[in-house]
Amino acid sequence: MPTAMPDTATIRPRMAHVIELVPDALKAMLALSKAAEHAELPKTTSYLVDLRASQINGCSYCSDMHSRELKDAGESDVRIWTVAAWRQAPYFTESERAALALTEALTRVADRPDPVPDEIWDEAARHYDETALAALIIEIAVINVWNRFNVATGQPAGSV
């Protein structure tokens, strides 16, 4: 028997958001994100990376937000729906696949002895020059920090 969905009005964060309590953290995060934007990493790639890391980390707030960003950017529902299964879905370019593989590796650094195998690195480097690759790494790091802020404090989708 399926369990009932929780009443979303009863889902409450554990505490105020980290950036509300420590405003300088927001300034630092925005500065880091802005630095990555100047490297001309495609915005769609950034959104895909953000969504995939958020799915892995179980961050409902960011999963919701980045799905909506992709939709607002004109992405098809099928691409958004299949980000979690990108390896088996034919809807992603080779460069997007390389970015998603790197995202998974950097998000799950403790899951294997060689967190970023040469195969994953070399494929990403084949599609992105060093500046864009640096921006991609920053994008992955930033979304992982946001996910940790939100998951630790229990920020539900649609909050803040």
C-alpha cells in the first residue's frame, strides 16, 4: 500500500537558511559563481550539472530550482526528466555527457579510490578548454556547497 504524501505545509526547515544567518557566505558563494560565469561554460550545461549534483545529494530545494531553470531556458521535459539516467538517455550531447560524468565523480569523491579517473578527466578535457574546465569544476563545487547548506538545514523544495 503506498504511503501518503506529506502535507507540504508541514515540511519545515530545521533552522533559518545559512545565508540568512551568515550573509557574508552568500557574498562569497555569489562571487565564486560569478567568476565561473566568465569562462563561457554554456548555461544549459551549468543547469544540468546543478540538477545532477542536487539529485545525487538529495537536495529537494536545488533539484526543484534547477529543473525549473532548465524549463525556463527552453529545455524539453524529456531532457529534464532523464538527467538522473543520462547514460541511457539519447538526449544529451557528448560535451554534456562529459560534464555530467565529471559532476558525478566530483560529487561522489569518497565512493572510489580514484575519484576522477583519467577516462572521465580526458573526456571532459576533450570537450572543454582549460578555462571552461576550470569553470565547470567551480560550478560543480559551488552546487555541492549549496546542496550541503540546504540538506543540513532541511530546506524543502519551494522554500526560501
